[in-house]
Amino acid sequence: MTKTKLQLIFLFSIFIVFLCFSLGKSSDFELEDDSWLNDEDDEVNMVQSQQNSRSRCDFSVGKWVYDQSYPLYDSSCPYLSTAVTCQKNGRPDSDYEKWRWKPNSCSIPRFDALKFLGKMRRKRIMLVGDSIMRNQWESLVCLVQGVVPTGRKRVTYNGPSMAFHAMDFETSIEFSWAPLLVELNKGAEKKRILHLDLIEENAKYWRGVDVLVFDSAHWWTHSDQSSSWDYYMEGHSLYTNMNPMVAYQKGLTTWAKWVDLNLDPRKTRVIFRSMSPRHNRENGWRCYNQKQPLAYFSHQHVPEPLLVLQGVLRKMRFPVYLQDITTMSAFRRDGHPSVYRRAMGQEERQHPRDFSSDCSHWCLPGVPDSWNEILSALL
């Protein structure tokens, strides 16, 4: 065999070894198929552990750190509802606006409005749920609206939905009111019937959306006196009483079946945000005059609705991401409107305890801004 042939065989052998090594290495670091995103936009993989790009950062475990560079907008944002503009409503302290959530195992990129709108270019993102999801929608709109010129943004309404449009990006940030996800209708004698197996009247607004963020928990746990329905209905059967968590599981299962049957994971991203904690003990006064996050919990409590939700999501074919904000928000009993949920005006001379106290919703700027920073990192 000639010297030239030996050299060619040697070079060919080196090429084969290099090719096998390259293929093996790339399979170890294969990313999940987020084909509707640009590779450079997939910040989740940049901020989490570098050891394995398949791993997901656990955003739910961490601590609140005081950060003078926050908040990311102020209470003059024109899209805030009166009930959550706590500074305008007379709240004397403002430190609750300056806490930033820091996960233990990764970092959350600071919210970048232009980058977010760039990722959402020609897309619709819709937040679906109750008034606390509306709270989060207002936060998200305020986080982005400052970079959109005055004449290039508007809000439109369609039934139970509203949408903020960033016209230059052809992007809409939407909210759709569906606190129970399933249908609540009026029956005979104006009785309110919660249909545990019907959802289409609400779901028709969710079709064609690129990113869907859901929540549903608070209305299911209302007491009998504050319940929003008189009867449950499943099929043709009417029920006056049902364990609330059984009803919740049935309602979520109806939602899950709709998602599995109607949405394509190659076209739509679905996130389910866990329940926002209340600090309502002692008739709502547990959050009044609180000025700092809790430092720790004496015992860790996982709310029953979260366990039900996890059970339903595990059975789904569609890949739904559970955004767990429950524990991180439970530290923040200082972040609620409390008595500062409306401009007090002439009533300021009354003692604060004469006002009803809101320990469920959140002051803005405030805690939901951190939920949206996580949401932006996920996308």
C-alpha cells in the first residue's frame, strides 16, 4: 500500500471519529422544541444551570431581596385600576415596591420591555382568569407600555376580554374574564348554575392565541355565603352540595380536555399560574400595616387547590407549564392594598380599622411584577 493511500485512510479515520463525537455531544445537549421561538430569545436556558440544558430552573424557591432600582414603573401608569394604586390611595410607605424575587438556583433577567415585545412580535398573549389575573394583566401592560409611543397603543374590548395593542409590534396583551374557566349561567327562576362540564362559551375567546396563561382557584374556595352559584350541574344532573375540591377537579378536567383536544403545542404555549395566596386571617387585618416580607414560614403549607391542579396537569397530553407563584407570594403580606384600595378623600379622619381591608389583591407596582418577570423568562 502506497504512502499516499495510508495517509488518506488515516485522515478518513480521524474524520469518522470526530463526526461520531460531535453527534454524541449534540444529543446530550439537545434543547426542547420551542420552534415558535428564536434560539437567541430562549433566555430560560441561559439563566439556569449550565450543566444540563434540559433542566428547568425552579423559580418558586428563593428569597425576596431589597433592590433600590425597583420598581420598573410607577403608579402613574394609566392602565392601573384605582383599587391597586396604593400610593395614590394614601399608603404612606413605599418599600413594598422595591423587593425583587431571587431564585436560589438561577437568576431572573430584569424585565426588558423592548425585548419582551420583540419576542411577542405578531403574537397574542392572553391572561385568563379572575380579578387577580386582571391584577397581573395590569402589571404586564404597565411594564411594557412605557416604550410604546402614545399614538401607537390602544385598548380594545370584546365581550369578557380586553386587549392592549402595541401597534408597531402587531402584539396584543389580553385579559379574558373566566374566574371558574367553566360556564356559569342563569337557569330557571334566575338561579345561578355552574356547569362543571361546559366551557365553550368562555373558550371561544382563547382560540388563535399564541401564549395562554390561566389561573383559577379563588372562586372555587368561596364560602357558601359568598358563593357565585346556587347549583352545580354535570350532564343532566343538578347538585346543591359538592365538596369544593371535587368540583374544582371536575372543572379543571373539563378545561384540560378542551386544551388537549383544541390546541396544538407547536403553535400555542400554555402556562397555568398557581393560586395567589391570601393573607385574610383576623378578618383581613393580617396584612394591614405590614411593611416587610416575612423572613420565613414556621411550617410549609401546600394549599389543597394546588395539589388538585398538579393532579390534573399530570394527566394531560398537552405540555402545560405550571408557574408556581404561591410560596414566593406567601412571604409578601406587605404587598396587599389593605385599606388603601381607594382614594380616601374626606374619609381620612376615620380610623383605618373602619375601612374594609383587601388582603387578596396586590398593590401595583408590586408582587405581580415579579410574576411577569418570571413569565418573560419562561417565554
